[in-house]
Amino acid sequence: MPNPKRRHSQQRGAKRRTHYKAVADTWSIDKTTGESHLRHRAHWSEGKLFYKGRLVIDAPAPIAPAATTEGSGEAE
């Protein structure tokens, strides 16, 4: 593993790290629903999926519950 020949000053490290910034996410208002959402992301509104102001999915598909067996499963 290579190691530095001489010690780097704290200023050198600080100069290198100046570009690391915490940036807040960009929010937008949907022109169709009027709701706020993350930019470049689809969002749900009243059971409908919208992207760029357009309806993508009208309603989510209902999820059927898994079939359950009563008892131990043995026939009596």
C-alpha cells in the first residue's frame, strides 16, 4: 500500500474537501394535482400515479391476501 513520503498539511485536506456539500432535495409542485413532490420522480396522489403532470397508473392493483389453511393441514 503506498504511503505519503511527507505529511500533508491540514490546509491541503481542507482544500480537497471544499467540494463536498450537503444539498437539499429539490421539490416541485405538480401542475395537475397541485401536490409537492421530488423532481424527476413519479408520485402517488389519491390512488393514482403521476409523472410530469401526466397520469401513469390509474389505480393500484388490489393485492389478494395469501391463502391460509386452517388447522395442521391433515385430513381427518
